[in-house]
Amino acid sequence: MDAKELRAKNPAELSDELVKLRKEQFALRLQRASGQAPKPDQFGKVRRNIARVKTVLREQRTAGGEK
């Protein structure tokens, strides 16, 4: 997921995306704890996507407050 794609979304859509990514992160942790071996690179990808979404949300909040 690119930051360009995220910047095109409104804050409500970004919040939904953040919830979806958090659920995915939780599912990966459950799989790892139960002995199933998810792909190890997925943890980092999900974590980076969460950071991207949170960054864009923060940018939109600060840009909205300055207007």
C-alpha cells in the first residue's frame, strides 16, 4: 500500500483501514502463538502499513487544523 493511495482516502476510510490492519496483526500473532508458522516477513509489512496509515491520518489532522 502506497502513501499516495492513502492520502487519497478520507479520515473515516483511513480509520477503517487501520482497524483492518490491527486485526490482521492480531491474527498473525495468534497464528504464531498457536504454532502455525505465518510468513515471517508479514509481521514487518503489516507493522509498516499501520505506521503509514497513522502518519497519513496525522498529516490530515494537522493540515485540517491549520486551515
